[in-house]
Amino acid sequence: MVKAMWHDTVIAESNDTVVVENNHYFPLDAVAPGVLTPSTTTSGCPWKGTANYYSVQAGGKTNVDAAWYYAEPKTAAAEIKGRVAFWKGVKVG
């Protein structure tokens, strides 16, 4: 079971993650309710497409833009559609 933790709180866990560029992409339904807040931030990847971000809320704290997803990934990254990955201090393992 792969878990994502922030502030000693499990924010996502799944046996069904997809690893791309050393990042675990969790199914959205594996994320605890109320943890993700949509952000207006975006970034681009030449082979995956446009990434959208969420802020993560746990332990009474907010970690701005600490999760990302590809709503419409390019064909080469189709396996990560409907999934979310974490960074900015979120521990995944």
C-alpha cells in the first residue's frame, strides 16, 4: 500500500498507483475527502501536457499547490488521467 502523508495525516493511500518520473499518481478516489482544494495554477510538460494543481489541507495547515494532475494528458501519458501526484513536503512511500 502506497501512502501520501502530510503533517502526520494520511491524505491518500492505494495499491493502484502509476509511477511516472519517480512520482506516484494516485487514483482520485484514493485521496481522503476534503484534502484537495482546486488551484488556478497550471504548468506545462512537453510530453504529458498541461498540469493543474490542488492545494493540500491536513493537520490544520494548507500546502499551496502541493498536488497536481493532468485533466487531459497527451497520449503518451494517458495512464495518469484521473490521477493525482504530490510534492512540496508530502511524503509518499
